[in-house]
Amino acid sequence: MDNQYIPQFEPVDREQLEVIRSLSVGQRIELMLHARELAVGLIRGRLHKRYPDLSINKLNMLVLEEIDRAERPIPRF
């Protein structure tokens, strides 16, 4: 049996893709920044729930560590 990691993706939403294509570059960047803000907020909220006594500085460090881990490529064997 092959243990190769195969990511599972949702089908492409062509309507959403067309909406994004119709935006200006500035609007796409703004959309990306809002999506990033949402993702970071969700990570921070989950970590705060898990570690309610951490200071905001330590919580933010955990958020950055998690983002750093997520940006590393997955090793393929």
C-alpha cells in the first residue's frame, strides 16, 4: 500500500473564480488581506480557548509559530 500524501480539495467554484477575476488588483489584495485576518483570528481564538491564561504576547507568538509550521512544505517520501 502506498503511503503517499494526497491532498483532498473541494471542486473549483467557477462562479466565485469569475467574481474574483473581475476584481481589480487592489481589490484582490484587499480580499486576500481580509481572508488572512480571518484565518489568524480563528487560529488565535482556538489557541486562546486552549490556553486561556496566556498573555496576548505569548498567544501571538504561538499564532506565528503555527503559521510558520503551516507554510513549510510537507515532506514527500
